[in-house]
Amino acid sequence: DWAEGLRQDIFDGTPRDYAGDPAYDLYVQARGVDPQQTKEHHKLMRRLADGTDETSITYL
């Protein structure tokens, strides 16, 4: 169904590595942390994929 396809799309996009992109590298250098490597980011991706986050299309 479409929700499972959306879930797969979200998971397919999560491993995207922006390292090497000048703007992203500058952001990481300025902040001191890679936002894609935080526990919060991983939790958000899981909630979105499971449809349990308020911003999820399947939440309503």
C-alpha cells in the first residue's frame, strides 16, 4: 500500500551522506556535530517511518 511505499522512501533517504558537500561540512564544523548522526535524528526518522510522528502523513 502507499503508506508502506512512503515508509520505504523515508528509510531510503536516511543513509544519504552529505559529507563532502561544502555547505554541509561548514555547518558541521560550525556546530561541532553532524546532525544526521544524533540519536534525535534517528528517533525522528523511526517515528516518521512508523507513522507515529505528528508530521507523518499517516499520523492523521
